[in-house]
Amino acid sequence: MSVLCRHLLPTRDISCCQKPDDTALTSWQRRRHSAATTRQPTKVFMSTERVGLGESWKLDADKPWYHVMPRSGWLNDPNGPIFYNGRYHVYYQHIEGTSQWEWRMTWGHASSSDLVHWKHEPIAINPTKGGTDASGCWSGTTVLDTDGTPTMIYTGVRRRDNKDCGPLPHAAVDLGLDMIECQMMARCQKGDVDLIRWHKQEEPIIPHPPENMKLTGFRDPYIIQQGHGQQKWKMLLGSGIEGQGGTLLVYETTHLSSGWQYKGSFIKGKSKPFGKHDLGAMWECPFLTPLKEPSNAHPVPEAPSGSVGPLQLKEGQLYMMCVSPYPHFLKDRLTNPCLYWLGHVQQELFMIEESDGPHLLDLGDVLYAPNCFQDAQGRNIMLGWLQELRKGGGFDYAGCISLPRVLTYKDGRLHQEVAPELEALRQEPSWTASDLQVSGSQSVEVQHVRGPSWFAEFTMKQGDASASGMLLRSWLHEEPDQAHPCAAALLVNWQDSLLEVVFPRKLDKKNMTFDAGSDMKRIGGPAHLEQQVTVQVYVDHSAVEVFLSSGEALATRVYRGAVTSQEDSGIYFTSHGGATHVQDVQVHSMGSIWTKASDQPAKAFEPAQGKGL
């Protein structure tokens, strides 16, 4: 689990918050081009009623409904995502009854048959009073043991001052932290195809870190190779060395439940720097996954259970290694970035000096602690924690999970796209336009769309603009100031080759324009831009995710409040420094991933070992 959660998040109230030539269309856009350019603009079918979703959604206009999250309570890292027996399962760090982090972390659980429509499941594992995880079941992974049994590997923690948990570890393995970390295991009950009944192994599988290493942490296990025949199990653990920075430890065994042996660092050599910044004192929530070209992401063999076959480290295979550095080290960001490298494994070590990286995984300011798994189609599907950026305590929830992203290797770099299954949430097109000319002096309003939950796809040609994109106005503040922006602009910055979000404090309400060069908060990062780019924008109340056809992604939170007028959509196309040509526009309202039935109390089942401290 990310220790980032344990510190109070900064107080930040972002209250804003000609027909194209078919040969010029990207493959991403072409598959929907024909239908989009023949339909006439349609008045939005408002399927976004909150009936059945619970009182929480009725009371908070900024609460997402097509991102996975618990009905209420705290959420952070996604844990152990797995495709099993024809269903997707995602677990997550969860605390019931509060919107702030506390010492009693559980594993929440949701499942889906199609990666789109989800249902809440009972909490999977809870802390055990007096046990080695008495203060929390922290992050980890879920794999199939050699006999096909779904098995969780996670970090158990107990507070140093908890006298009920026995003596402290001896000096050689005591890291001196305010919690004692160990690696633990839980196995699914035989015959439970729903993965809801878990039984914890009482003793840790790795009780303490290696001796005398002066580590800064010891957590977040991730299996990179599964035991199979003569092949051993291999596990990564997030860590760091005092005075040297983050690293990843490798353990291996012949039996998943016992015999784990420390084998050293997984990293060979020293990474290139990340600009002028260091790489963090501790690397949390690591994952390693093979990357493929989109055309090579063929289905992989399935085990009898319906899950993918065993993982195996291979030389010559291109891998993506991702970590979440802690503490944060970018002065202009309030949350930690996630970094990745593209490289190869030799003699079971990641050759970091020869790799391509580090790079920012997400160009926004809320995605942290991602996790990745392969489904039966052989796709790498990544999920991350989207943090809140407003003051906690006044709401009945905090945090949600990002939309599922498919990771591929294309044009010599990482590409991130939303899983195409999410198209099922789109309603009949709310508004379509084949050709818009957006001037630098007046924004163009999106017509008919009035809801807080929508999707947009469009292609922009630069023209003579320096930046262009979409403007989302806020309804929360009559007189915006530095702490309370009046809008959020999702921009492709052509001039500096950036994808960014800026938060204006002054807005010309007649023309819905703002000075893009003025002093205002902005987040973002480099993008591989040419003269034309296709953009996908997902707005789910306050959760905002933006994807470019060049492969980049940006997630942030924009708190705009409830729509106050049916005459004002609050959504505009905007251009700066000149005109922008916008083509093949589709804007859809988006339905919820939850059903009325799924919001009723989950099936009664007491999680393994009862409640802890």
C-alpha cells in the first residue's frame, strides 16, 4: 500500500474546476467515422438519473458513477486484479465509514463479466486482531497457485506500539519505521468461483526484510513469474536503500506458500535521472509486464479455471517496469508521479541502464499506485488509484479507480487506450458535428449535453493556434480566485508539445475565453504531437481522464458542482493564439456501471479472521 496515503493530502479545492479526408483519419477514429458523420444532432437522452444508486450520489454532484469505487468510504491502491472463471475481479485498499486514511485497511472487492458493468462484493480480507496484519492488509497481488487455487499475496502491517502483536523484530531486520511490515498469504475457499471467501495463512510467508540493509520500506508484492515444473516463483517487493533511493527486491521459491528466499536487487545498473529530480527514496507498488504491438496481442492459452497461463520471465522480450516513487519529488506537483521504463531482462535482472526511461506514466496529478494484469485476450490491462484533490472529512467517500487502460507498444513507445468495452456505456450521440472552426476569440458550445457524465471524441488540426481543446466551466463560485478557479481547460499545447490542464481564474463569460498565458495553475507533460491528433475525453462528474491517439494519458479531478441551468452545458471547444479546425465530433452522455440491484447490501459473509485494530 502506498504510504503516500498516510499523510494528510494537501488542502486543495479545485472547484472548476469540411468533412475530413478518410485517409487522414487515425485508425482509432476511423472505425466510428462513417456513423458519426451521417447522424444528425440529437437531443440528449438523459439516462443519468440517480434513482437506485443510493443517497450518496444524490447528495454529491461530484461523485463518479462509471469509475469503480465502494458505495462509501476510503479507497486507494487497486490490488490483485485478476480474470478468473470468465469474470474480472478488482480488489482495492478500503476503509469503511470514513473518507480519510486510517490504520485498519481492508481489501474491498468488485467484479464484472464484461469489464463495464460491475457489482459490489463483500470485503475480501480484514486485519486480524493481535496478528501480523493487525493494523492493515496492505497492497499486493492475486495469482493462481500450481493447483489452480486463487491466492492473495499481500503486505501485512502492525503498528510498532501495538503490544498485542508480540515482540518487535530483532535489530538486524527492524527498519525502525512506525509499522512492522511482512508478506502474507490468503487462499480462496475451494469451489468458490466468485472469489469472495478467503482464508488467511496465519504465519507470514516472508516474516521480515533481509538483514542489515537499511531499507526504507518492504511492501507491495508483485508476482513476475509463476512456479511451473522446474520454473520457480519470483516476486518483486517495493523498497529503497537509505541514501541511495528506490529499488526492487527479488524473492523466489518452489512453493508459493513457503520457502521464499531473498535473491538480491531486480535492478541491474543505475537509472538515468528524471530531469533534474531524483527518483524517490522508496519505490512503491511495482509491476512488470511484457509489452506487445497491438496486432500481436493475441489470445493466450487459458487454464481450466479460465485464467491466463503461467507468467515466465523471458530474455529478448520487451518489458514495461513501473513504480510509484515515494516521497514525491516534483515541487510543482501535490501528488506523486508514477514512472516507467521500457527495457529487457537478462539473467533475470532488469537492465535499467540500457532501458528507455524513466517516463511519466500519467501526465495528470491524481493517478498513483497502478496495478496491471493480463486477461484471456492477452491484453495488458492497467488500473490506478485516482486520488481526491479536495479537503477530506466532509464527504462519505474518497477515491476511485481509473478506467481500465490497455497498454501496448506502438511507434516505439508506450500507448494507453481505454478498453473498448467501455463503449457500451455510451448513450445515443448527444451531439455530432463533422466540421467545426473554433476561433481564438470565441469558444464553441457543445449543444444539448447537460449531464455531468459524458464522453467526447474529436480530431483537431492545429491551424495557427498555439493551444486548443475543451473548456469545462464551474458552477460553484460566483467570484473565482486563485484557490477557486472558474473553469478547467483540457488543452493540446501545440506550441510546447504538451497535453495539459489549466485552471483559469478569469473568464470572459460572453465569449467563454480566457488568457492562456496568464498566471494560473497548470498540470501536464510532453506529448508526441503532429499537425493532427484525435482526443478522447472521459468526464465522470469530478473524475476526468484524457487520452491522445499518440498514446499519452492524463487524469485529474475537476469539481464543478451541480448543473444550475438547463440552458448552459458548461462544455466548450476553445482555441488560443489562432483558429483550430475540429473534425468528426461525437459527444455522448454516459450511463452508470452500477445497477439498482448492485447498490443493495452485498451478500452477507464474514471476511477471514474478523476485524482488527
